Amino acid sequence: MLVIRRDLVDAMVAHARRDHPDEACGQIAGPEGSDRPERIIEMENAERSPTFYRFDAAEQLKVYREMQANDEEAVVIYHSHTATEAYPSRTDIKFANEPQAHYVLVSTRDPIEYELRSYRIVDGVVTEEPVKIIES
């Protein structure tokens, strides 16, 4: 189960809305080994695409070095789907390489409502997990 604060959910959704119609992407860091998301890191979609996202390699290296210096790790890796449901695509599954992370998808296909779902993706196997949103 992903337990996440409302302000972090709101920040992911706001990022997804801002970048729409392109997919937004980012990470939420937390203390190493804790599974507790605490600090959102909005990243650039190097593809600038409505159907695909890719972290910029230089930005990703900088983010990972910063997390390492702060004894943090990527607890959540998120991105948006702009025209489809919040379910990992074949490409999302192929590039999922952080087995400890929660992969969160935000669908912005509806201009008013959003859909947010979380998954574990390990060795190509997708498992949806419950999301519990708590107040800050």
C-alpha cells in the first residue's frame, strides 16, 4: 500500500495539469529504506510528448546524486497519461527499473477529474496497490 500525503498528491496532479497535453514526470524522495514519500521532485519530460515520457539523463543523475547526499531514495516515480487511464503502458513496464518504488500514474484525460493509481512493477509484472491519502 502507498501511504501518501494530500499535498504531495495535489503537487503531482498540478504538475500533470500544467504539462498537459504532454506527459509530466517526476519522483518523490523519502528517507532511504523508509517507504515514506516526503519531497516531490518535478522533472522535465525530455520527450515533450503526449504519449511517452523519459527523464533527461543529466537531470536524473543530478537528482540521484542529491538524493544520495541526503540519504534519500526514490519512493515514488510518477508520470501522467493524458488521454488514457492511469495504467502502465508496455513502454512504462519495459523501463521500470526501480523494484522498491511505487509507480504512480495520474490520468488527466478528464479536464475536471483526475485518476490516480499506484503500482509495483518488478521484472515486468505489474501489481496494482491501494493508495491511502493522508492529510499533511
